[in-house]
Amino acid sequence: MALVKKLSARLQNHPKRIVYPDGEDLRVIKAARQFATRKLGVPILLGNKEKILALASANQIRTDGFKIINPPLADDFKSLTKLMGGLPTFKEFDVEAIENMVAQPLYFALLMLATGRCDAMVTGATSATTSSLRPIFQIISKQKGISTVSSMMVVSTGFENLGINGDLFLSDCGVVSEPNEKELCDIAVTTAMLVNQFTLQTPKIAMLSYVSKSPNPKSASVLKMRAATALVHEKIVSENLKFEVDGELQVDTALRPEVALQKGISSSVAGRANVLIFPDLNAGNITSKMLQITSADVRCYGYILTGLTKPVGEISRGATESDIFGTSVIVAAQAVDRRFLSLEEQ
């Protein structure tokens, strides 16, 4: 919780507007109540207003400080429909098809985000990740110089000697199934950028594998992580980034100084890593899900999409109220320190 507490304090001084496409979900309503009560900004819930208010009332949840929008009835429905129809991705769609999409909460939320009508978005409470990602990629552009969008999970372990004050940053956990070395480089760099923004600490990136510094690697996966490590190092040097990287490393070698010492691996990252980059989506997703369910003391927030020009959180359908609130704080905090270009300004 160290990071969420720190970012909450930042948001109290710089409150932000966060939109929830899944506004009719009780967990989302409860998380929005926390966000508003703590004076972190304005939660914007999308959906049927009467249904949202009735659900909140039935569960004794106040809605003061909320903004509730039913997309088809919104004052800016027509202007957003016109805007979406002008985007290259949707040039071949007729007006009726565009209107049907804008009437959907996710598309409406993304258009709000793209045009500066809100500052951040959290979605995924009621839909699969794959069905959320396509609209996100259609509307929100990538950061300049970045080819790969990925997802980061923030894990608050409760162990002060791990990561940054007990917080670890894992990627990619939800987007790129079989990343190559160039994609892994993008994943590592964009994740480290966010870690540095959030914590003001040096990201120490461990490129993970099932072996540590193998003298004669034959596995394609190990060779890939070794090549990716070299690319990240080149990027750090060429762009003068204040990051550190090492790989390939086993996870215990990355996190436990005594294990790194025992294996004869000496670097500023080995045993001290705070950013963990997985070789593929199987490893990242399985690890993140297992952490979520195996310890009551561990809190997991995300996924936080990295490499986009706007702050987006894509949560699991199994997310709790606490997970949604923490993810909301993290993506809203992105908008405090970064300027995001809106579609209308491009």
C-alpha cells in the first residue's frame, strides 16, 4: 500500500477526473465512493443513471461528488460521434454503426479520455481483457518512439526490504503473448518510466528467466532475454536514462541479495530489483494471478497499460473494490505529472 498512499496524497493536492465504463457494477461504485470521499478527484460513472443510483441506494452508498452519464443521452454524444467518425480507423463505418459504438460505455469513455473530458480511465470489471484492448488501441495513440503497448501490475508485498518500500512492478502481465527482444525492450523501458514517475526512485530492471547468467545458453527464451537485456542497456546509454538493468536472472537472484551473492552475480540490480520483466505472457499472467490469490497481505493493482499517451487501467473481472480503488489512484496519478495530448489538439 506504500505507493497507493503516496499517490493518494499527491492526488489530494492535484485531484483528477476518472471515468469508469463499468459504472453499473457495485464494486466500481464502492471504489468510486472511496475516490470521492478521500478528495482525490471526480469519479465519472457511465451507464443507466437510474440503475446506478438505485444500486448505490440499496447498498447505502452516497453518490455526492459523482458524475453519472448515460452515453446515448449525453449532451456531447453527437460531437463525439462526429469526432470518432473522422478517425482513420473508423472511416469505413456508416453513421449508424458509429453511433452504436459511441453509445457503448467503453467507446464513450475512451473518447472522453482522448478529448480531455476526463484525465484517466479504469475498465475491465465486467469484460474480458481482449474485448477491452481493441477499442483502447483504436482510440488512444502510443507514446512517441514506442511500438509496444504492455501492462504493468503493481504488487505491494508488505516486505519493506523488497522492491521500493515493499512495492514491486511486474510486466508484461496482460497484453503481448510472445514478445521478441525489441518488444521486451519497449516493455522494460515504458514500465521503468512509470516506476520512476511514481516513486522518484531509480528503476532496477531484472530481465527474468529460469536461469541466471548461463555460461552456455541454448534455450531460445534465455537467448531472447539476454538479447533484450543488451537492447535495454543500449537504450539507457543512448537516451541517458536513469535506469539500471541486468539479465538474464532468476527471480530469487533478482530479489534476494544473499542468493545473488551465493551465485556469484554482482550488479546494482541483482538482489535489489524493483522492476520484473517476464519472458512471455504465460509467465507474467500466471505469476500476477497467483500473487493475487495466495496471500491476504499482498495487494495487487492493475493492470496499468504502458506505452500509451493516456492513463488507462485494465482490471480483472475478479478485481475487488480495493483493487479497483488502488488501480484508480495509480492511473489518476499518471495525469498529475505528465501532459497528455488530446485528439482535439493533434
